[in-house]
Amino acid sequence: MTGSAGHALAALQDALAAEQAASYGYGVVGARLPQGSAAQAVAGSDWVAHLRAQDRLTELINARGATPAPAAVAYHLPFPVDSPAAAKTLAATLEDRVAAAYLGLVAQPEPELRRLGAEQVRAAALRAEAWRGSTQAFPGLPEASLRR
């Protein structure tokens, strides 16, 4: 595909890849949180949200006549996750990456994709805030891009 259709498909695939990585990461997050804790329950809910988002993205990619990229067998974590605090930091990091991926959909000309992207950036930002305890001014944008 070329043109805007190709860009839209690439943005959908990027969002799917971020959701797949987040699903994997939440397995690590959940394993490092205290068993039976409220935080572990939240991690489970967030994991399900990412699985549902993967299903939606898969449907959109299939509807465009393309094949969704498969998830990797494993993912490289950005830092060691050996404590509940590190697990919470990983969860916030995963959400930041998901928000960044959905910005590619926000930039598309199709209203449905822009709406989906905006909704998912918001959802990821709220999940990141819950894990981090603070918000970011422009979720999904790297801090370096916000400096003058």
C-alpha cells in the first residue's frame, strides 16, 4: 500500500506492536508485585485492556486486507525489574510507549483512526499516571521534543 492508506496501515501495525510489547511487559509487572495485592489486580486489568486493544487493531488491519504482524516471542525490558517499585516504573514506561505509538493514529486523515488514537493515548496516559503518580504534559511525546 502506498500513500495515506500505507501510512495508516503502518500506524496500525506500530500501535499493535506497542500493545503486544505492553501485554508481555505486564506479565513481568504482575509477577513482581505482591501476590493478591490491589496493584497486582490493577496490573491484571491493564493487561486485559492491552489484549482488547490488540484485538481491535487486528480487526482494523484485517479489514484493510493486511496481515497483522505477530507478537515477538520475548521482548527486551528497558531495565531490570526486580522489585515492586521497578514493576510500577515498568508499567508507566510501557504506557508511555503505547501512548507514543498511538500518536501515529492521531495524525491520520481518517476520523475513525484519529478518534481511536486519541482515545488510546488518553487511556495509556491515565494508566501511566496511576502507576507513576504524576502526569505528563503531552503524553507520548519524548521529553526532548518538548524542550526549546
